[in-house]
Amino acid sequence: MAMDTHQKLKVLADAAKYDASCASSGAKRSNKGKGLGNATGSGICHSYTPDGRCVSLLKILLTNRCIYDCRYCVNRVSNDVQRAAFTVEEVVRLTIEFYRRNYIEGLFLSSGVVGDSDRTMDLLAEVARRLREDEEFHGYIHLKGVVGASDEALAKAGRHADRISANVELPVQEDLNKLAPEKSIEEAEGAMGFLKSGIDRSKERGRRARPPRFAPAGQSTQMIVGATASTDSTILGTANRLYDTYRLRRVYYTAYSPIPNAHQDLPAETPELVREHRLYQADWLLRFYEFGIEEVVTRDDGNLDLEVDPKMAWALANRAFFPVDLNSAPREALLRVPGLGTRSVAKILKARTRRRLREADLRELRAPVKRIMPFIVAADSWSAAAKRLDAPGLRAEVKPPSQQLMLFEASTSAATGQV
Ligand code: SF4
């Protein structure tokens, strides 16, 4: 019996939940007073559930049929699941209806590969084209960049989407050989390379240029964590290389989620969610705090410390670097203090031009004083800091309670990467 749109939505929204690469920060598409929606400004989608879903986009697959057999994927051709496929028209109608009802602010559209990569990319791009040109929809659109699609097909997508993500899926080719032998990192990087040149060219032409800007919110990718034995060091190494080479806006780390009828090569259990969060924190340190991979990965097995965040792990392993003097240390040293982020450091640098800072000043800055105090000296706290740094129980003192680790940290991971 043929499914109606509502039944398809149930199947295809559920099938899309394994893809976490759908944040919409950075969109600059504005509505000049005509048509629907507006993706300008603060970013419309920063809300994540623990399983990686981004809740204010309509997040669906065009179809969960697929010619490939990636073992980690619920939609692989050999899996016995209910299949469904939207038409382009149905996705356009759903997006407009949901937008008008205020359910969503944009669309995240991915798909299994049907026919071939080009045809699939064309169908996704056609949804975006129709939303923009026929419906005058100015809301956020994030399309999956189908790896293996031609430059022409990717170019169609870039003309109408805010962001495109071509997923690398696993950190090294050996992992793909094992779990998705039809895929290659080289091919994924080919798509990223094409998208990067389109984005660069469009930036050079400026905002008012015609044709309109190409994927103005940039590109991202996703890596599955814990489906293979690759370490966090390897995962972060691949992420770093992709950021540098293709200027990605984000790499999304998705804890492998056991799927029905999983292949025997896959782990039976999901890795601890906190691992995903630690990777986001480490990613943040690498990009914005000038840490190196060998600094954030402090364990001998090449994985991140799960008990404490990577900046704290580095601080505990490098106690000789501390205490850092709040009143005289350079910015780079202050940024190494656990609990001090870029904004707090900027406030400290400004405040200390007017007076010598004391412990109480940290409270005024709303900094997490308990975490920070063992690692700094203020005008009134030299001896206390020195004593606490030497204390054997310091790790236990700064370690977050395990309940907090699971509930708070895992649920905020992709949105903040906070350190
Ligand atoms: S190509 Fe994508 S949808 Fe198809 S099996 Fe692989 S991961 Fe799943």
C-alpha cells in the first residue's frame, strides 16, 4: 500500500536522526521584505539533543533507499527496513507548511543514494531551487553534498543551499575499507575541494554579486566515532587536516549508535557519549586556543581523558606551567587556564589595566572560580594556589560529578565545544 506524506515523514525523519551535521550558525542570507523566512544573524539552530539531532530544522531524508552498503548505516541496501521516498514536491510543501506553522526555521535535507550520486544530488538541489525560486523561501537550507556527484551537480546545490556537508564518515581509509569499501576519503575530499573553490570564488565576488553567493554558511563534515578502533588522536588529526585544507566551518563527531541488524564487525554498544563531547572540546582548543593534538590527547593510548575536559587534562599533566599570574601573564598563558575562555581572558586583560585583580574579581567576571583557583595567583592568593597545585587530590577536586558529565556535558557538546 502506498504511503501518504505523513507516513513517509515518520520513516524519513527517523532515518535522518543518525546525521548530526546540521548546525546553522553562520548563515547570512537575509530577507529584504519579500517571501518567507530569514536566516540572518544569530543563527537559527543551536539546539541539540543528546543523540545529535538539531531540533529547529526539518531534518529529513529525501529517501532512505540506497545503493550502497555501508555497514554502520541503518539505510544500507542489505538492511531489512521499511523504505520510503519523498517527491521533490512533497519536501517543498512540508517545508513551507512547517515553516508557516512556526515548527521550523529551515531544512536539513540528506538522502540515500538512488540511481547514482549525480541524480541524488540533482534531486536535493532541485528541492532547494524550488524553495528559493518558486516559494521565495529565505530560511536556512542545509543540503547533504553527495560524495561522488559531479562538479555540475554540486554547483547546483551550492547556488541555493546555505550550507553543504560532504561527509567523510570515518577518519582513515582503512576504516572505510573495513566498513564501507565502496567509499573513499579521496572522493569525499574531491567534493570538499570543489565546494571550497565555489565558496572562495563567491566570497571574492562579494555579497551583492550575481549569481548569488555559493553556500554562504560554508561547508561541514561528519565523522562517526567508536565504530572502529581509530583513536581520538587519529580522529582529531583528520579533522585538523580537513579544517586546514578545505576551511570547513565545523567537523561533527557522532558517537556510533548501534543500529538494528548491525554487522558483526561493529561494536554492540554505543561509545560513552562523553567521548563525543570531549572531541568537541578538543576540536575547540585546536582551532581557537592554539593547542596541539599531542597536548590535548594526554593518555598513552591516543584517546582523550574522559574524566576531565582536555584543557584540564593538559593542566593536570603540566602543573609546572602553573600558577599563572592573573595580573601579569600574557594572553596565551591565561588561555591555558582551565575555566578561562576567550571572553573571560579579554575581560581580565581589560580589568587589570585599571587595578590589581583579586580572587573576588573573578567572581564578578562570573568565571568558575573553583576550577580556576588552583591554577592562578591573584593579588591576594599566592600561597593558596601553590599549595593546591601540589595536592595529590587535585584531580579528584576538579573532576565534575559523573551525573553532570553525562547529562550536562553530553547534551551541550556540538553546540558549544566549551572549555
Ligand atoms: S551511502 Fe549514505 S545512506 Fe547509503 S548506506 Fe552509505 S551512509 Fe547509508
